[in-house]
Amino acid sequence: MVLPIKMVDFQRSPYRTTRNLVRSSRLVLRSGNYILGNEVSAFEREFSKELALPFAVGVGNGMDALELGLKAIGVRAGDEIITSPLTAFATILSIVKLGAVPVFADIDPGTGLIDIESARSLISSKVKAIVVVHLYGRVANMPQFVQLCRDAGIELVEDCAQSTGAELEGTSAGGFGAFGAYSFYPTKNLGAIGDGGAVVSKSERLVESIQKLRNYGQSSRYVHELLGSNSRLDELQASFLRVKLRELRRNNAIRRNIAKRYFGEINSPHVQLLSAPQSEKAHVYHLFVLLTDKREALSGFLRDRGIESLIHYPVPAHKQPALQSVFFRAGKLRYVERFSDQCLSIPAHPGLSKKQVTRVISAINDF
Ligand SMILES: *Cc1c(COP(=O)(O)O)cnc(C)c1O
């Protein structure tokens, strides 16, 4: 029997990984310390070292990483935040939850990432920050965004939920702006066995704010300096993440090899591939996305051959029902809707065998 090819396949993670996860969970159980203990601080140290950034603070999830980070840089109700409508809805929610106003820029149709000229055209005196989403695992052209934000006197924020391990010109995603927000949702390139997230930053002051904000705003026991949240990474997830962190580079290298084969071997006239990244390390292929104007037919064709595919994202944020009752601003969105009508994500997870990758390529080329 031919096994189905899934978008993510945790059952295919190596036995060694499972054994190490079980071992670390046992250690946490025995430690008797389940919140903000040694595992969290060890993970924060190891994660910031891996990214070659000075600080990382574990939080409850990726959305909180964004929300707490935005709060820490001073975003308040009524402030405008420029971002892309082609992202996980969590990006937008983190803005709206602070009472801030999302301002939607267009995307670059060749990458799906926020278009810098569109972002530039939306800057007003109310704009406090740009949230650049490193969508699909690809680092945006950050030197340009750094310059834009510096010239405009606004903050630069990075949503790194999909880009764990990616770097551009020697700087990890999250190292270009005021802070980077990471998610360790299980399907992400570095995934926990539950929820988790982190804020990374070069600013010690910002990091100290996050350390308080994640823990009810406490500066010391029972003294609440800020109106914080309950958003702590727990010891068990931190211990799992320490195990998985050791495999991040290898897994990202496998994802890149799969992408290389897709770029080299997919030749269907019905499919358009996105543009290749600036450098190999600038993309970690959280998702491998292609464009097709025959999306339904192609995904059905793949499904019949046991190959799963998904759409990231079928409904851009400004079209979401929940946003219709919220105030937002949008530029001229020339490309977003067509892109979300045509994009299709195909399997690229590191558990895929060479044969399975061949099956995906053949199926697309046979379509
Ligand atoms: C997953 C994701 C988030 C949210 O992360 P959670 O850990 O699920 O809260 C935010 N932004 C992007 C781009 C994501 O992919």
C-alpha cells in the first residue's frame, strides 16, 4: 500500500527524538518545578545562542509574543500598525487586541511577502510600527525595511513564527527590528508538543518588560508594575523545545533540499513557482507554496494520488468576518486577492522520503 503524503507528519519523527522527549518530560516531572524554572531559562539561553541574538524570553504562544512585544514598545489604542493581510490571523489579532488599527499593505506577487513600496505609501503620523511577516519561512528584504522605518521614525517588528532558523546577511530573523516574535506551535519549524512562543530582541529593556508582562506584570513577587498577562512558556514545553532545537538545523537543511528539488523538477505549465530567495539561508521553507489558476483541480488531482495540500491563506485578513466590525485601513491591494485565490502549499516537511518527494513532483507534472 502506498502511504498518504501529509502536510505535516509527526508520526514520522525519528524514534530517537521520541525517546529524548520522554526522558526530558520525566526529568521535569521529578523536578517538581513546572513554571518559570531551569528548563525555561536554559531554553531561552540556547535559543538566543542558536539565533546569535542576545536575548530570548519564552512566552505562551506566538500571538502573545507579538502582542506583548507590541505592548512593550508602547503601542496603544488608536496607533496604526502597517502589516500584510496575507498572514496567519494571529498577526492581526495581536494588533487589534491592543486596540491598535491594522493598516494593510499589498504583497509582492512573486513572494507573497509585504511589498515595501505599498508599506511606504501608507505611512502616516499615526503609524507606530511595521510588522513584517517572514511568510512561508522566507526572510523579507530587511535592510530596506530597516532603512524605511529609520527614515520614518517608526518601529520595525518581525513576525518570525514561520521562519525559525532563517537568516539574512548573517542576521537571524528577529534581529533586524525592535523585536522578533516566534511561535512554537507544533507544526512550525521548531515545534513544541503544545503551545509555546518567544520574543527575541537586542534590547535588554524590552526583554525586561516582556519578562514582567508574561507574568501578570510582576516586577518582584506580588508587586505589579505593569498590567500584564498570563503568558508563560511552561517547563515541560521548554524541555521539549530543547530537544527539538538540536534538530532544527538538520530539519531546515532537509526542507531546503526538498525545495531545491521542487524548483529544479516541477515543470507543469499550470504551475508558477514563487521567486527563489536572495540567499539559501534566507528561507527555511516552513511552507512550499506555488501558484496555479487551476487550484481546485490540482489539489483534487493530488488528493486522488494520496497527496495532501493546503491553502495559506484562502481569505486575506481584510476579508475575514471578524474584521468587518473593526476599524482598519488598507492601501490599494492589487495582488493579495489574486494570490490568495491561486496559492497552494504542497508537502515539504522533513519527514518526507526522497521517493515521496518524487511522487509529489510526478503528480504535479502529470496534472
Ligand atoms: C503560527 C503563526 C502565528 C501565531 O502563533 P501561535 O503560536 O499559534 O499563537 C503568528 N503569525 C504567523 C505568521 C504564524 O504562522
